[in-house]
Amino acid sequence: MAVPKRRKSRSKRDSRRANHKISAPAYNDCSNCGAPKLPHRICGECGWYKDRYVLEVVEVEV
């Protein structure tokens, strides 16, 4: 098994970890109703996915 011969400095370690940040999730607009939705997911507002209705959306009363 490979083992490092020399210890990595703090600056080398931290510059490598500089790209480990969390990015915000991407949102797309629904092509049917225009509501924001996650890509490759059914629209929660109208049930539309890939140019057809997939899910019947039911209104919830509080």
C-alpha cells in the first residue's frame, strides 16, 4: 500500500480542500406551469414531467 514519504504542509492541505465547498441546488422552471422545480424531478405544483402528466396533484386543506 502506498504511504506518503513526507508530511503535507498546511497550505497544500488547505488549498486542496478549498474546492470542497457546498453549492446551492440547481433549480429549473417547469415547462408547463413555470413553477421552480429540481431538475429530473416531477413538478410538485402540476405533476408534469417530460411533456406529459405523470402525477395527479391533490389540494391539501389545512
